[in-house]
Amino acid sequence: MVVRIGSRGSPLALTQSRWVKAKLEEHYPGIKVEIIRIKTSGDRFLTNSINAIGGKGIFVKEIEEALLEGTIDLAVHSMKDLPTEIPHGLTIVAVPEREDPRDALVSRHADPLRDLPSGCKIGTGSLRRQTQILHSRSDLSVVPMRGNVGTRLGKMDRSVVDALIMAAAGLKRLGLEKRISEYLSPDICVSAVAQGALGLE
């Protein structure tokens, strides 16, 4: 029996899908699991804001279409990317144990948020993060930034920005926990609903 997992092609999405693949093969030794990469709208239009190109569903639409067409059997999503309504005929069949739900600050010089100099540029593609960070530190400058984890870290390392706000879960899953300068408390930044959880559809 072959189970085909649909996944975005980013390093984080593939890491998450490979984890699910390993778990399935561990529990069901007789099956073969394949990972099929699918490019989503969210991966194609990186210069636009998420809201400008359709909101949360931009990371799952093409994958859900592949499920409905039968070209894949299972999708592995970051649960926070899923819209509140799931297409008719699909369902969330499992939510594995949640990883760290917090937002994290990654800064070039490992400074925590309170020690960042006034005027520092912080990169994030999230309106939620932008609003909360500026509420806490209105003297900072937020720079809209999208792209996978490695792309964003690379921009910070090249001094495009001084710091980033990212999901702690993604950094941990990629083995990049040492890059975290500070885990942001909910008093500063309330994380997204279901952040850190995977949704198997």
C-alpha cells in the first residue's frame, strides 16, 4: 500500500511531512509513504502580503485541490495556516502533539526585545505580530517580510533587518533553536491560534 503525502516544498514543510512519514511507517510497517511537493499560491507570490493574495488559505488551496482530485491521500499543514472552513469532502484526521506555540525574537546580536536600540528594523509578514510588537515597542520599525525560515534568516544576516519575529515551533523543528534570542511572553505577543500544531487533512 502506498500513501501519498502532499506537502509544500519549503524546508520546514518537508521536515514536518517527513516526520509524519516516519511515524506512519513506524506504526504501519507494511506501507510505503511518498511525499509529493505542491507549490501553493503563498509560495508563488512572495512579494505580496498574505492578506493581499487571499489570506490564510493561500498556503493550502492547491494542496486541498490535490486531495479532492485524488492525486494525494494525506496533507500535512501547519494548523495555523488552515482557514476556519474546510472544503466539503475533506476533514482533519489528526493533530499530533503540539510543538512550542510561542513567538520568538531572533536578533542579529542576540539582544532581547527590551534591549533593541530605538529605530531597529524588525522583519515579519504577520499583521498580528506587527501590531503587538509596535504596541510594546512603538520606537521600533517593522519591515514587511515573507519567505521561508532560511530566506528570512538570510536577510537578517545580510543586515536587511536587525531582528525577526518568528514561530518558535518552526525554528525548533529545523534545529535552529540556538538562533532564538528571546521567547516572547503572551504579555508581549499572543501567538496565532493553533501555532505549533500540525493538521493532517
